[in-house]
Amino acid sequence: MHYIRSMPALPFRTLAPWLRASFGRPIHRVALDAGSTCPNRDGSKGFGGCVYCDVEGSGTGALRDGVDLGHQLETGLARIQRRQRAGDPPLGAIAYFQSYTNTYVSTQRLVQTLDVVRPFLSRGIVAVSLATRPDCLPEEALDALSALGEHVPIWVELGLEVADDQRLIDIGRMHTVAEFFEAVERVHARGFLSVGHAILGLPGDGREGARATAQALAQAGCSGVKVHHLMVLKRTQLAARWKRGEVEVLEPETYVDWLADFVERLHPDQVLHRITGDAPLENRLAPHWQVHKSAVRELLSQELQARGTHQGSRVAPGVLPPPPLVLPKNLHHPQP
Ligand code: SF4
């Protein structure tokens, strides 16, 4: 059976086809909570977190709810394997450490966390992805990741959000653009892939800001990019500002327009892991519109086609392609 469904070519690069091409099979994601915290909440860098971040730190909350990491992996893989159809190649999964700042733990704790993943490398985990902050990547953490990286590709997700130091101060990120660039460089030096995050429509950041952030992510050479529109969530600092009428959010048409600008300025080889936000409506104060990611993909495609442009058509001269995915020679080949 032919498992790669034919799709009309999009004028931008999305994750699922890239994963299929890279691993030779459909790849899904198992979101994990390793019980990390965040230096921007406990006072090491700041209190209260980034203005848009709710107290759950964008996490699954699984560990807090008593579900240990091994169990999270078992459950996630079982869920994915239920989708397996007879005759198709075995499905694979990315172990995705999503919640909070995953390298903001002792080296010993990080090693223990990564050790939980190891037995699953022969059971369908084909990559490990960790979300963290650009200012939370000590060499010891990179060493721990390198040890695991001998057996499985490692991706490090780093929040840039906006390529403007003043805006970063305004939104309470407590790191600089330069720190982001330095972190990406150190990630690449270890042979890992990097994924950069961006938010369009942050307070004080307009269309030009969206373009500049895309240029920065292209310049940094992030292999992957996650971008979404600003959402005002309950239990955030932004919520109070929004209630006072101090924060505006983007309408869907404006977002798609800015997103098209953004995508045009990326390198054509960068992979878009996400192009919209999906915070549940019950947690969200604004915007009230909810456009499914497939609809955003379609709207973006239409906008770029109407402009006669595509991803990378306005990339700055001299921007190099991101480093390619190199599969470790000790990579396990999971069986169904
Ligand atoms: S967005 Fe990330 S860095 Fe900012 S407060 Fe939330 S968990 Fe911490």
C-alpha cells in the first residue's frame, strides 16, 4: 500500500512531508512533561513568566498529575500504534519534551530523564525534541544530549518570539536576541537541529517586526520554525493588560497577511512545524476566532499564490540553508 498520500504542492515547507521523507514513514509526536520548571518564574531570571505564558507553562501537566515519564511514553506510543494500518510501514514518534524549560534542571536529573527515553528507541521513538530557553543551555546539558544523540537525532526548540531586544524586555522574556543566536550556534555545533519559535502581533510589534523576526530565524539557520499569532490567555499578565484595553490581537486576515510576509523571508529549506496557535477557547480571552490549522495552511497558500511568491522568495541575500538532518549511525530501526 502506498502510504504517502498525494497532496497539492504548497508554496511553503511543512513538517509532515519532511518527516516522511527523512524517516521513510509517517511520524507523530508524543508530548511529554518531565516536571521541569522555568527560571523566568522562580526568580532566577524573573518572576511571573513571559507576559503571554499561563501558569501551566504551555505544558501537558502530566507529571504533576502523577503520570510518570515512562507511562507517558507508553501511553503516547500506544495511541500512535492504534493508528497503524496493516501493510503500512511502522509509524514512528518524536519524544517531545514540551513543558517549561527542559534543560533548567540539574545535569543528573536531565540524564535520568533522557535515560527513561532510551528503551523506547527500539519501540518507535525516532527523534527527541526538547523545548528550552536560549539562556538555559549549559555545556553539561548539551553533553547529556550528545550522549543520547549517538542513537537518535536531537532537536532543541528555542524561543526567540521576537527579534527585538526592547520588545523582549516588554514581554518579560529576560533574554536577548544575541543569546538566541548564540544558543542556536551551540546547538548546531553539537550536530543537533534547532527549531525557533516566533509570535506575530506581540504588543508594540507590527508587520515590520514580523518580517524582522523571520529574517533573524533565517539568519540563525534554524532547521524548523514554529510561529503563531498572539493569544491572550487567562491567568497571564497579558490578560490584565488586555482587560484594560492595552493589547490588540490580530484578525485572521491580518495574521495571514503577516504570516505570508514572514514565510517569504525564511530560507526555502526551513521547515514550518507550526503556523498557528491552538490554545483551547476556554483558556483564551482573545482572539475569539479559531481557524483550524489546515484552514490557515490553505489561506496562507492562497495568499502566497495571489502574490506570486513562496517561502524564501524574499530571503535576505547570503542567508545559508539550515544544517541538514543527519541520522546517527547507531540509530535504532523501530519495528511495528
Ligand atoms: S514561555 Fe517559557 S520561558 Fe516564558 S515563562 Fe513560560 S515556560 Fe517560562
